[in-house]
Amino acid sequence: MKAVIFAAGNGKRMHPITLERPKPLVNVLGKPLIQHIWEVLPATIDEVIIVVGYKREMMRDFLGDEYMGKSVSYVEQNEALGTAHALKLCRPYLEKEKKFLLMYADDLHGKDGVARLVEQDMALLVHFVEDPRRFGVVITNVDGTIKNIEEKPEHPKSNLAVTGVYVLSPKIFEYEATHTHNGEFYLTDMIEEYIRHNPMQVVESDFWIPIAYPHDITRAEEILRRLPHAN
């Protein structure tokens, strides 16, 4: 099974840390964020496709052609045209796959949640949050499939936040992100189109720490130090 990891952004919200390195190579508790992400990839993932852009040479130098036992392929996103565009660039690698894992190189995730997610055919990893207003929020049907996703709602209808981790099939490429946001096309719009016609399961995450700003690193390190497996 293949995994796609989006790692092309310039990490503006993480300035000044990301002026010298891409966000996936920012250290969290002594190791790069991309390593934390790699460590939760299930054993069934044998190839990782990295979408690179900003400071791509540093990503190539760090990961090489194989990292931690998984082969690495690179797709270059030369313009900031959004996540839907990034996924479409990966299409030649994915068209013959039954399904694939998709993640962003931004956050920390729990191994168990990702493992349960990849058992599904089409699914989204969600996490219960106290205040979901700054996230995409998932509303579910009674059978556990997604009814719809609301982006940063002022009055959320649930506390299930989109974590940005998906299991998708190549069927996703049949759907378009037709609306632009600041000139970018977003994966969320493709997902919205998909769930209008097809079921997508929800899997609840066991652990999620979004990393958006420098202060999030401090918070993440405090949480990680309290975990039983922390060094």
C-alpha cells in the first residue's frame, strides 16, 4: 500500500523557524516532524510519495530514496495551487492502487488511529475536540459515514474535527475541486463532491496534535514528555 504525504508548503505560520528549513524538518522533542509522522505509518505502507516544493532539496537530502524501510518517491509542486492540485500530481503513482493513505506533514498522530483507518476502503480520521470552530467539522450519519463537512463553523454541529488523514481510492480523481480559495484548489472540495455520491467512513483518532504555530511545538513537547514511551 502507498502513502501520500503533502510537504510542499512554505510554513509561513511557523516563521521564523521555517525560514531556514521546511516545516517537516522542524524538530519536535529532538526529531523532525516528518520522522514522527513516519513512525506512525502502518507496516502495510511500503512506498511513500512525498509532494515537495519549498526547500525540496533539504527534504530529498533527509529522506533519500528509502527512509526507515520504506521507499520514497518525490512529486514536485512548483506552484502553490492547493491540496487538490497536489493530489492530482500524484495520480500516475496511484491509479492502479486499490486504496492509499493520505496525510499532511504538519501534525502529530497516534499509531493506533492510523492503523484502524487503513483497514477501511474510504475513510477519514477525525478527533474529538472541545472547541471545533477553527477546524473542519464532520457531521455523521447514523451508520458512521460522513453526512457533510463544515469548514470552521461558528456554530458547530459536532465536535469531530478533520485531522487531514484519509484512506482514499483512485475513485477520488473522478471528482473536481471547482472552487478556488485565494487561487488554490482544496482537497476538501473533492471530498465533499465524493461524499455526495459515495459513502465515506469516519474513524476516531486516539491522538492528534495540530502543529501550526511555533507555540504549538512547545505544547506538543510537553504532551509528548508525559507519554509512557517518551525518552
